[in-house]
Amino acid sequence: MGLTIHYTINAPANWTPETIRTKLEAARQFAKGLPVVSVSEMAEFDGPEADFQHIRDTGREEQDDFFWAKIQSQRHLLNPWMPGCFGSQSPNRLILFSVLPAEGCEQMNIGSCSYPQHVWPASADRMSRPAWSQVFGDRNHDPESRKVMRAFMRRWNLTKLARSRKGVFRSDRFGGSKGLGYFAPYGKASAGIQRGRYRSHRRGYAGEFGLVIFEDQMEGELYLKHRGTAEEAEAVFANPEFRADVNRMIGGEDFLTPAASGRWSSFCKTQYANDPELGGTANFIKGHLSVLAILEHLQKLGFDVKVRDESDFWKNRNVEALAKTVGEWDTGLAAMFGAIKDAAGGQGMTVESPMSGRSDFEQLEMKGQGQIAKWVKAMPTPSAGEPHV
């Protein structure tokens, strides 16, 4: 934890590997002119030497100066048929250099990777349950999986049953059901005709409707209601195309992540450069601004650079606000680590953090108690219900 700069660097599609190398060398020379601690030589790796796991398996982790960079060089792989899950892939070619912006800063790695294509095979006998419930929350979470679920529901005229106020589906609100069988791998989905909600002693139950149930990794079960009549639902559930679609929702289908080149995604934590024994705020600002200066220079060289600076300095360019922000983070992190340390001590465990080694740790911890309360208060609270897709 601590103030961190996240960044992605993409080369234009028409740049050759030699052009990328020349541009990165220009960025390296620019970094050497900044008031940073050190700048490495340019390094290039191919095949297994670009794979951090290979380095670890061969026992060279401690000897490889770019081991951390090789861990960062992996690209995340998302499969729309596996919501909530992801994979990673090491590059088959890597060119980079590293910068230590200031004492106490994390190493800043700048480079470019090439990745081979990756195929996710369908799993007709998948043992685990998909987590399709996740696509009904944050619209920015698993957007490709959300599209798959939306298409499935739209095609078969389905809607998600809302949760109760307690956040669960209350099956006892409904009457008995007529099961139409289990299908999909290992019976992880079923369909049936459900009697409607109990309304009153005089009015009895509401009309019947079709109900599809997916076993769900996050919620246990996911309930999808057919919008039409019970007769229409029963016809849909008997349709071989519908059952094939359900099988795909459970077992997925082959999905190709294409090859890519000229990419880099990484981060650099600058928070702990603010240690007074390392130079305090002046040291932190030097390191933080050096990281951003390199990223800005990469933009001028023609790279597409996207930056998420947790201090917001990349946007507002206000040094005074930057100094204030890192001070607030110092107190908040000290208080948070103090609470963790106390809790761990009660369990007979010890925990370490760069923050606890600071000479002013106890003063920061006391000042930060109020900051922790503000962070907790600002955290979003989950809503009682979930929106429909």
C-alpha cells in the first residue's frame, strides 16, 4: 500500500522492433539526465529467459537483476466465458531498462513486450462453477462476460430475479415447481416451471413462470426468469438450441486471445521515499516527479502512454497538493499498519512494513487515527438489490 503511479506504454502498430528499441534508448538517455539514483543498461530477453517462472524454476531468481520486471511483464488474460477468472502470460520477447527514481522508491521498469496468441479451450466437463452473478454488479467489471450474458438472456427472453432485501433469493416466496431436468456439465444448470409468489390466503399464488437456475461460484445459485407464459417457457427449455446455449454458458467455448507486441504495463510505488531519514518530502517529490517526467517524455517520443497517478499530480501538476497528499497517506498508512501490527501481535505473529521503520512512525500513527475513520466512512456500501442486465 502507498502512493503508486500505474502506467501502460504502447508502441504504434507500424513501429518495427528496431524503432521501439531506438525510442526506448532515447527514453533511457533522458532518464540518465534526471536527478535519479540509477538507470540500468538496456536489456533484451527471448523465449524462456523472458519468463519469470523459468528463472525461478532454474534457481536464478536472486541473480537476475530484472526478475521483478519479468514478473510485471506478464499480460493479464480474460476469458468472457469465465467471469471473475483470469490468467497470465509471460512474453516471448522483452526489451527494457530500469530506473531507481529515489531512495525508498520502488524500481521503475520501462519496456516493450511481445506475446504469442493464447487459446482458452472449452471445458465441457468443467468441475468448477462459473461466477456469472458477477456481471450484474459493476458495469466495468468483466464487460466482455457481461456482453455474453446479455446476449444469452436477450435471445431466450430471460431476466434476473432480484434479490430480497437480505441480499438472497428467497425460494420460499414461491410455490412448488415442476422440474424439467438438469442439464449442462455435471448438472450445473436446471430449468423448470415455478408457481408464482404467494400473495394472500384469498388470492393464493401468482401465475406460473419458467425458471432457469445456474450453480454460481459466488452466490451459490443464479435465478433467471422467463418473461413469457409457462407454456412458452416450457417450449423454450425443450429447445435443443437453448440447451446447447446453456452448455456453453457453463462449459464455455474456445476463445482466442490474439498475439500482441509493443506493450508494457507496470507501476511504481513512490510513497516510502517520504521517509525523513531518506530526505523526506523533497526526496519523495524528486522521485515522484522523475517517474512522471519519464512517462511524459515517452509520450513525446510517440508512445501511447496512459497514467493513473494516485496522488493526482499527473492531472493537476500542483506540487504543494502533492506534498500534502503524501503526508496524509503517511499518517493513514501508519495508523492502518499500527492496527494490523497490534492485531497480529495478539495472535503471536509479527508483521513488517517500510512504514514501521521510520523514526516518526509513532507520531504518524497517532495523527492517522482520524484519517482511518475518514477512509472507512468514504468506502462505498453495497446496495440491497442488484440491477438487471
